Amino acid sequence: MRTDMSEMVATSIQSPVEGLNGTQPRKRPRPVISCLRCREKKLKCDRVTPCENCAKAGCPADCVYNQGSNSISKAKRIRLRSTPIDQQCAPRGESGGGAAIGIIEDLQQRVLRLEERLALGSRIANTDLDEDASVLQISNDARPCEVISESDVARPNIGTLVVKGTRTRYHGQNTRISLLSQFPQAKEFIAQCSENSTIVGLAREVQFLLGKLPRQLDSPASTVDDKCQPEVVQLRASLPAKGICDRLLRIYTDNFEKVYRIIHVPSFLREYAQFWTEPDHECYQSSSAFIPQLTAICTISLALDGQRTKMDDSTLWQYLDGPATTLIELWLQNLTRKRRTELSTLQVETLLLLSRRLRLVPAEELWKATGTLIRSAMVMGLHLNLTKCTELSVFQAQVRRRLWITIVEMDLEASIACGMPVMTSPHDVGPPPANVNDSDLDESTPELPPERGLSELTDSLYQVSLATSLADRLRAMSIVRIAREQSDLSELVRHGDKIVEHLRQIPHPLKLEEAHMDEENPAKLLNCVLLDVYTRRPLLCLYRPVVLGDPRDDPVFPDICRMSLESSLAILSYQDTFDPSVADPELCNLGAYWDLFQIFCKNDILRDALSVCGYIKQSSKRNIFDSQQSGHIALGGSMHSKASLTRIVENTLDSLTARISEAGSNPKDVLLLAVVLQSVRAHGATQAQEERMSQGASKALSACRQHLLPAVAEGSFGMNLADFAQMLPTTQPMFTPDGQGSFTPSAQLHLPVDFLAQSSALAMEFGNFHGDPFIFGDDSLSWNG
């Protein structure tokens, strides 16, 4: 009886297998009249090379026709890709599916091999279930030759990366594809289901019945036809003329494609030339990302060319300054799910974020946007070490690596700006991009060319230098929130010393001394300054809570104060590089670069001026100025007097008041710095201190009024400055804008106290004004980094 039952169980197990092995009668296969991809995807092929489906999917190279009967089936190709090399070469009796061992022993060996491979972080090839795509399971390794602690070692990544043409999609460990990869037998069975006519028939019937339900289960975003989006049509119709586009594109590549790497310049220039050769081609009227990319680039370049564009064509300037970015956002929102995983789409999102940054979008909004951008990049698997992905070309891997580092850097800067946590873990940074020129690689490059030395200025050197310190800067930011509560400051100094060492190792071509020698290249000078500022920011965020707090008896406390002071003074000194009142007047387009520096570094200027005030405050309690250097790393050995530091802060205060009428300026910054400076200058009676702070506040606000009233009069009443000056009894030196966007000495307007009363319109508006300038908790003052 037991024997009969065993035979029945064996028969019930083997019967389905016999059906799958082809014992059931099969229909004679039809001749192949479609390309292999369309046949496998069950799509209608137009039988051209490449066909419309392959071209639309971005993989024209996969459009292959085979009229023979000996073509390899999809399931067989899957099995070949999914089987490790040692199993492919093993004898039949030693492989996992051989007949020399029993079913239980076979499963045990398979589980053992799987556990060993997961422990070693091996790469296992997988396949997409519903797309003809190559899939890799990749571990996020640390950089080679990097000394890291055991806690910093990246765990093997058990997610799955799907590569399909120019699209990449990363599936986390809990998705169906990744979970199925943990069960090789089930995965192999499902891969063969497409060859079983019974299962295929049932699946088609179920799919048909689901389509008849009132509520569709598929995501609408995945089925929307984006063949012709109205936003692209409008962007194309509103694109500037070729001559203007040429100028704006050149400005972008010369100035912005340095620290941030978003596009591959030669590839974009080739597509740009092709576009102007045939601008009315139907591909530019569809959902192609080229038009949104070019428009976003034009909006970015407006930061340096806005004055000229506004003078030449005010309508175009208004479009690029506002509606253009809105159209790009709408285009992104209406993309299909698959289109959102294309590299070109992510490039548009990154360009749009940089454009919004230059338009002084609030820091909190930028932080939200960078978080979304980080997640979009992770969905595409950019946080993985793509150099190990054989399904991506060397070119594609490098472009993705550059873009990923750019996005992480943007998120770090946005997090510092609004004092919020960073979205990215140091483990997800990965190796820096290769230090090569853009001309060294393209889609046809078979392998990564040899990297250039750090002593040679390349297209990638700015980003490579910044990316080298990225993981250490992220680690420093992870402990900023507990910096003040640290009883032992040695941990802070350990993280700070790493950043200081990165500052010392900035390549010679990017040193500021080298950039100052090339005064005819303000783009290089600006990017060298930004490289230095971006590297120092986490160091200052790490030390500022300690410097602004109460004095410590810790032996490293004086070193923290000195290092914070030296970095703060370094950043404050960069104002003189671009400030038209003191910089080289021969520097090309100096006023525009001064504005751009303020956009990128305005918050640094306020924070670092306050850090200097904190140092002055500490010096009044302890004799820091005369203390000796200890064994810890410091950025400089020069000592500063209290008077010299006070003068530096006062100069910064003057700079803030002089720009009070510019976009992004805030009188609360001026008021805050003026009061803090007077409060730390000296200790004395409370009444005397309050009197000094009151005088400082009044002086600063009066200076702001002096600079604001001429701009208000010119804008509200159409007066020019010469006519406005005639209304006033006296004149003093000031700075007024000239036609080139820079500043030249003129006459400062000494305004009477009752000037507002002389204008009934202004007086009425002022009487109806309600506001509290002493509330510092709103969005206008964000210095809590």
C-alpha cells in the first residue's frame, strides 16, 4: 500500500513536468515575419530596420530579424544568462539539475550555493519577467583602496537592476523580481512558462477578463500615450532663435558644467547640431527630452546673460524667467512611468532643479525637490556601482555616475541651506567618476580610457575633486545635530580633520592661487571658489554649534575654534574676488558673476560672519588668540586680533546693506548681524551693551534705507537717479548700476528723514503696511544649518 502511494505521488509530481518538456502536442511554429524583439513582446512589427517599436523603446540595435528556424528562444537565452559560469561548465552529474542526485540533495546544494554567493556579494544575472531586458544583481561596493572601518562596509545589495536600452530600473529587495531571484527553481519555471501553450492561454484569458473590469488595475501613468505632448509643442514653438541658443548654450557649458556634471557636452552638441539641421522633424514634436533639456539650459544661462537678453528681447527674457520652467514641470508630470526611468528625463529634472536654485526658490522647497530627485535616481539604480554592470556601456555607466554625484551634492547643499537631514547615506556614494575629458569617451568606447593625472585640468576634475570628499562630508553632516551635546570633542575633530585633509589635497590646477592668475577666465575662478566653499560647508556646520556655544575645557576646543575661524575667513574673503567695488574692473561681466556668487554663497556669508562673532565672543572669555597650536590639523597658523576680526564683520555688514535692493537680500540678515556684532565686541554693563546694540541696529537699518529709497523711487515713480538726486540737499559717494550690469562710483543720495512724507502715494501705502520685521522664524531667515 505504501509503495502504491509513493508511485501515485511521484506520478502527480512528474505529470506537469512532462507537459512542460514537450510531451503534449504542439502546433507547428509560424515563420518569423517580425523582428525578434517584437515577436517576444507580442507587438505588431512594421518590418523595417529599425522598426517603430524598437526605435520608440530606445533600443534600435536590438531590432534583429532571423528567418531561420534555429534561433535561440527567449527562455533558453534567459537560462544561459541566469546560469553562473561554473554551473554552465560543470558536468551534468555535478550541476544543480542533474539526475545523479535526488531532489532533496539537489535543493540543499542549490541553497548552499545561493548562501555562499550572497555572503560573497557575487553578481547574479536575472531577467525581467515582462520585458526583454537584461538584469543584474549588483552590490554597492566601497571605493577600491579606501581605508574604511568595518561598520562602513557596504552590505551586498539584494535588489535587482533592469537594463533596457537607455532605461534603467532598480527593484528593491521586496519587489517580485528580487524576491523571485531568491528561488532559482521557481524563477526558471516561470521563465519557461512562455513556451507552455496551456499556461499562456490561461494567462491571456485572465488578462482579457481583467480588462473588462470597471476599474483598471494597471497604473494610468503606464498606459498614457505620450506620442505628442502639448507641452513639447509649446516649448518648441517658444524656443529662442539659433543665435541666442548658441550663446546661452556656450555660457552654460563654460560656466555650469564644471562642479556639477549633468550632460555629456559633445553628445549634446551633436544632437544640438542635428536639431538645427532638421528642426521640424517629428521626433522634436513628440516626447523627446531634447527640447526640455535645451530650454532648461537656456533658463540656467539667464543668470549670467539676463541683462543682455532682457535688453535685446524683453518678451523672451520674461518667458525664460518664468513660463519656460513651468512648461518643463508640466512635461515631466505627464510622462509615462517608463519614460521617467530614462536617463534623459532625469537630466531634465536635474537641470530644472539647478534653474530653480538660481531663481532663489526657498531652501525648504529645494530640499524637498532634491529628496524627490534622489529617489528618482535610486529608482533607476544610479546609486549602485554601475561599473560592474556589463549590460551598460562604459559611456552610459560614466554619465550615470557623474549625474548621481551631482544629485547627491545638490541634496547635501540643499540640506545644509535649510538645516535639514541629508537624504543620502555615505554608503550610497560609491566611487568618483573617472578623471577624463568628455572627448575621451562616447557610446562607441569599448572600455574606460586611462584616467588623467590630477595635475591636468580636465572636464571632470572639478567634480572628481569634490566627489572624493563627498562621503566624508556626508558622515560629518550625520553627527551635526549632536555636535553640541558631545562631551568628548575628539570625535568631531576626527571627522573635521578628514575634510581639512581633502581641502589640502585639492588638485593644483583648481587651487585659488592658480585661478587668480587666470583673471581672464571668471568661470574657472567661480568654480574654484565653489569647490572650496562646498568642501568647507560641512566642516563649518560641524564646528559652528561648538563655537557658538559655551566655552569647553576640552583640550581640542581651541583647535575647533581656530579651524572654524580660518574657514569662515576664507569664505568671507571670496567676496573681494567678485565685489565690483574692490575687484578688478577689467574682469569680464563682473556684475553678473558677483550676483551669481551671492546666489550660491549668500547664506555662507551670513553664517560665517556670525561664526567670526562667535570666535570674538569666545576670545573675551578665554585667551584664544594667544594659545599655541596643538597637534591637530589646522588650516593656518596666522593669528588675528579682535580689531581685525571686527573690521572683517563690519565690511561684510556693509556688503549686505549695499545689496539690500537685490533679489534674495533680506533686512533681517543685516539686523541680525549688526546686533550680534555689537553684543560680542566687549563685556560691560547691561545698559551699555543694550545701547551699543541699539545704535548698531539703527545704523544698519538707516544704511538699508539709504540704498532702498533710490531703487523704490526709480521703480515706483519712473525717476532716474539724476533727477532723484536733485530733490535732495546733499550727496555722498555710492554705487549705482551701469548699463553693463556692473557697478561704478557715483553719488550716494543722503535722504531726509521725512522723505516718505513728501510722497502721498508712498505715505498711504506705508500707513496701510502691517508687518513685524523682528520675527525671525519665517522662511526669510534660514541660518540654522
